[in-house]
Amino acid sequence: MSTRAAIEVRGVTYAFGRQGVLRDVSFAVLSGQSVAIRGANGAGKTTLLRCLASAIRPQAGEVRWFGQAATSEPATRRLVGWVAHETHLYSQLTVHENLTFAARMCDVPRPAGAAERWLHNVGLWEQANQLPSRLSRGMRQRAAIARAMLHNPEILLLDEPFSSLDIEGKAWLLDLLGKIRDQGRTICFVAHDRETVAQLAQRVLELHSGRVREVECRTCGTPPALPARVA
């Protein structure tokens, strides 16, 4: 296990109006770790993951990827694959066009070919020329996972990726993420199912009252030191 931090969260704070969601959250995820984030509904898990993905900017504190500030700049974004709770596929593009466009945005060589490979990988080749609206929710989830993976990111962030999949789909995704983890990639995901968490996660963080605490770590004798708070 590498001792290099893939993700550093330093003093991250976020609120909706007067309602504080994240309060001075700090933790580090080492390169190659698979980390689950748990918490009750409304605890702020999606908000935290969106901060980790730079989909939103913390109101205080910062997130860093491999020592670089997490930003939407193309060169930095290529480090990360992001599967949101909503798939955010372009409704006017076919599934193949959605993946090809994403591959081009990430400067993937031969983007159409990369899209085709991932359509096969996620079992959507027969739906390649369909619009997202013609797909089931589980199929759209598979397409979103393919889009997140086709540029071979070092960090994969997933918000409840198993929620729309049937039993076969969950087994497929668990196998895929296990292989990605075993390749030394960093995975951070939100999940409620304890069995799934137990099979995939090496560390478990729990979000409660806007703060994060470590509840399990199988790859470190003691919880890793939290990053220093940003002034």
C-alpha cells in the first residue's frame, strides 16, 4: 500500500443557507485504498462526494488530488472518474455518442474505439445507438460507469453506484471495482449496503452531524493522521 495521499480533505465546510452540512471535515485517502462513506439519509454524503469530485467548491477548506488542488481544469480532471447519483447523460446524444464525447474531452486516443470497448465492458453494445431515455435506470447507470472509467482515471468517486442495479448488475459492478482496486487505483464510494461495503472497502468512514470519523481500517494498524486544517 502506497503512503502517498491520493485525496486530501482539509477543513472542508459546506452549508445550505443556515443549515451546516459539512463542518471542518478532514481526512486523507492513500493511493490504492478503497474507502466507503456511510451515514444516515441527509447526513451530507453526496455533498461531501461532490466536493471530492470538484463538482462543487467547499465554502471553506480545500480538496487536493495527489497534492494538486482539485479543480475542473482538464489536465487535473483526468485524474478522476466521477459517477454521480444522477447519471447526467446528454439526452440528445446516443449512448455511444455520450461516451465518445467524454473520451474526446479527456483526450483519450481513438475516442470512438474507446467508447466501443467500454460499451462491451458494461454490456451495453446492443444499446449503443439508443438515446438514454430509451434505457432502464440500471442501463443508464452502467453507461455512467463506463463514462467515468474510459479515460483510465487514478481516482474513482461513486455516489451509491449499486442503487439502481439488479442482482446481476451489482455482482458485475462489485467484480469490476474489485479488479480496479486490485490494480492499485483509488476508490471512494457512498453505499448503504453493509455486505457490499464489507466486500469492497478497505476503510470505512462515517459521516454524522457534519463530521467524519473512521470506523474501520483493514489496511492500517491505526487510522491515518488527518491533514492539517487550512487556515
